[in-house]
Amino acid sequence: MATETYNPTGALTKTRFSDLEPRLSESVLQALTQSGFEFCTPVQAATIPLLCTYKDVAVDAATGSGKTLAFVVPLVEILRRASTPPKPHQVLGIIISPTRELSSQIFHVAQPFISTLSNVKPILLVGGAEVKSDMKKIEDEGANLLIGTPGRLYDIMDRMDILDLRSLEILILDEADRLLDMGFQKQITSVISRLPKLRRTGLFSATQTEAVEELSKAGLRNSVRVEVRAETKSIDSAPSSSQSVSSKTPSGLLLEYLECEADKKSSQLVDLLVKNKSKKIIIYFMTCASVDYWGVVLPRLAALKGRSLIPLHGQMKQAAREKALASFTTLSSGILLCTDVAARGLDIPGVDCVIQYDPPQDPDVFIHRVGRTARLGRQGSSIVFLLPKEEAYVEFQRIRRVPLEERKCCDEAFDIVPEIRNAAKNDRDVMEKGLRAFVSYVRAYKEHHCPYIFRFKELEIGRLGMGFGLLKLPSIPDVKHHSISTEGFIPEQNINLEDIKFKDKSRQKQRNKNLQEKKAKQELEPKRQKPKSSLKNATTMNRKKTAQQRRAVQTAEDEEELMRDYRLLKKLKKGAIDENEFAMLTGTEDL
């Protein structure tokens, strides 16, 4: 495979789009001007001429470098060269990206340029809607350019013989590393196998993994490697020893870490938000349940009254996700609380700061999160929260060419835990969401991809529970099995969690009804009590068990818990319980 490497730096080059060779069509240049684009970014200056001269490209560029236009513009130019107008179901181009949000964004960014093509019908194919409605739309209106997620594209191609792929001109794989990380390799391989080999292919990614290299070898012919890196200064105690190094992050981005105890994290977060009232901020959490919880708690704090706080995660319905993203995009200042569903590719204008309240499970996601700010040469800042025992993460990121500077904790930060606890006492919704978020966080922490840094057995559950503002610590099997410390937690005295009512009267009414039904059912069941002697004998026998026997008992208990989760999953599929009930009963969360 022939490979060339480009290493331009800076946010914008001195090259205008009108200077590119081969020259872009007047209609595309006009669309660029109307959209406010005159000068190319390095990745655009390097990639557009290559694709336009029929070369395959494997593009490795820092997030926020303008990759979308780097493939949209040449795609439109290639389709314009088609000798005859396409038939209604003749597919000339395909763009595949990992998430619904990113596919939607590409579709809308591409619209002004695609509209310069006569007789080319684009269609957006993503989940969240019935696949039959997409099929009907294709049948009725036709489709010449497919933009979507691999799952939906694979499904459509598998069901519809009407699509003619023989004349396909160009295939684009955006965020290729993420496509493979999310387990789409089977679908992507199937899609590629249906396409003609004589086509142009563009593979775009911010990180080049081994899997991406393999995909490049399989899908690209005589490709050119385009690599764009920003230049930054290495961090050193001696200013004279600073040297220029290649960084994976934008040059205008200030990267910081804030090290504090788990019980102080929430107070430090609120202090940051209070001091940056006029800023547009994204806060990343590790689980959907955490987003739900802090999305309910933070607006209730006196210090954040009147602030725009918008939650976004993968368990929300598609319409709600789109509405949340659109609302935050239009804000000049506000706060987006989200999971990694909003970590990659999304171009949200004007983001001043990214706060990683929880470091991501996958270390590769770190640079994608921080890339939501300091885009296209603008300035921005990022702060990642770390516990004292996680300090090795700083050196880990430095080795990965992502240098972090230390940010000191604010000693005057107001303690907001009593206020959170008070909110939980007065509303069962807050209390339940807090417990669910806590359990989901603990389970997600156990699955960190860097277990030698994020050591589950050293997680201080007590301090963590205080930081979440819990009234009492829940019982978690994983915590019991590993004898994890609960030191530092001060349970709320003289309170029964069962007595806490929903602030929403309709929800409390439904809860009362459920409790009455449960009580009536229990009264009908015969009471079964084991004789005291039997209980005593069982305790004595348990003491006499060998280590091997105790492990066998533990294994049986683990298997029973697994079967319980499996039965709940079957109920979810049958519609006996909804997704919220399933999440509450199992504590499991997806992005």
C-alpha cells in the first residue's frame, strides 16, 4: 500500500478553497462562501485534492480539525462528474458514522452542497424510527446518497433488493475507530462486500488503531495516508526545557486535571459552574443513571438557580436526544450533562469548557471528549476530575501525547452535600435516582479499561456515597465480595427510606397503590418460618465449611443473581417491565 504523510499544523492554512486543484465547481465554492468558509484547514487542504483525483485516503487528524467538509466537498464533486443522471434507486455514495447524532449532523452539514446537484436524492438512515418507514421512503422517493449508522444501513441493504450498488462512486467511513469499537465490524464488512471494488474510499479517524489499519488494508486501494497533528508545548518544571511535541489535541486547548477526594467532587463541580456562569459547558459522566441523577439534583441547588441544564444520554428516546442537542446548540451559555454518546464528531458551536466529572472507561475516548471545545483554532479548556489514588492517569495521558496541567481544588468551595441530601429527603425521585446512579457508577468503575490505574478494590465507597449525597449506602454484592471500605460515610439519622414520598403527587398515588397491592398479596401467602433449631444448625454448618465449599456457595449465589438479571431481561423484551424499571432493578446502564 503506497503511503504518503502530511503534517501541516495550525487551525487554518493560507490556502483558499478557490485555490485547490483540481478546481472546485462554482456552485460548491458559492455554497462554501455562503456557509462562511474561505480558507481550508490542514486536513481539508490535504484531503480534498486527493479524493478529487481518485485516490483513496486514510485520514488521521485531531478532533475538531474539519474532517466533515474534507469528505463532503470531494464527495459532491465526484458525484457531479457522473456521466448520466442517476436512476431513483441507483446508489452513488455512502457515508457511515457510528452514532445517530453524528450521522444527522453530517446529513445537515452536507445539505447545502448536495443541493447543488440535480437529481441526487440523499437519505438519512439511523435508528430510533421504524425501519419499514425508511424502506417505504426509499421505494417512493428513491435514494442516491445513503448517510447513516452501520446497523440501519446493513438492515436496509439486507431487506431491500431494489437498491442498485453497482455504480457506487465513493464510500466514506467516519470515526472509523469508533465504528469498530462499538462492534460494527460485521455490518461494515457486509456492506463493503456488496460494493464495487472500483470506487473511491475515505477512512477518517482521530486515532489509528490496529483494527482501523486492518480495515484500511481491506477497503482501500493504493491509499494515501493523511496525518494532521497540532503542535503544543511539553509540560516541564523548567521553562527552558520546553520543547515542541506532536499532540493529539487542538493547539488552543488548555488541558487540566483536578485531584480531589470523592466526597468533595460534587462541591468542587458546583464551584466551577458558579464561577463560569456565562460559559457554555459540557459535563461528561460515565453512566446514563448519573446523567439522570445530576440532571435532577443540580437545578435544585440554590447556587445554580436559573441555569440552563440539559441532560443527554443513549437511553433517551431519539426525539428527546435530538431536542436536547438542538437546545444546547442554540444556547450562548448553558450546561450539557451527557455520556459518551456526545463524545465524538459532534460539532457544537461555542463550547468554552469540557468537564470530565468521571474519566471515560475507554482511554481513547478522552481526546474525543475534550475535542468538543477549541475547535478550528478557537480557544477552550478541559478539566478532568481524578481521585487521589488515580494520579497515575496524568502520566498515562502524557505518554499518549495528551499533557495535563494541575488545577488546584478550591478550599473555599461551599459544601453542597447537605443541600443534596435535603432534596433527597423531600422527593423520592431524587433519592431513588441517587441510589441508581451510585450503583451504576460502582459497576462501571469495575469495568474500567485501565484497571491498574482505576483500582476497583481501592475505591472508597463511603466517601463516594457522601459525594453523591446519599442518605444511606445501598447494599452492593460486588462491594461485599471485595470487602471495599465504607469509611467516611455518615448515614442520615432517624430516617426510613421507605417513608420518603414522591414530590409528584400522581407518582406517589401510584406508589401507594402498588404498596397496598403488595401488602394484600403478602397477607394471602401462607407464612413460612423455619424452626429456630434449623437456623442454628445452618449457622453452625456454615462455620464448618471449607474454603472450597464457601467458594462453591458463592458461585451458586452469583449464578442465581445472573439468572435473576436474565429473567428481568426476558420480562423487558416481553414488555412486562419498561427500561426504567429494568435499570432500577439491575443497576445496569448503557451509554
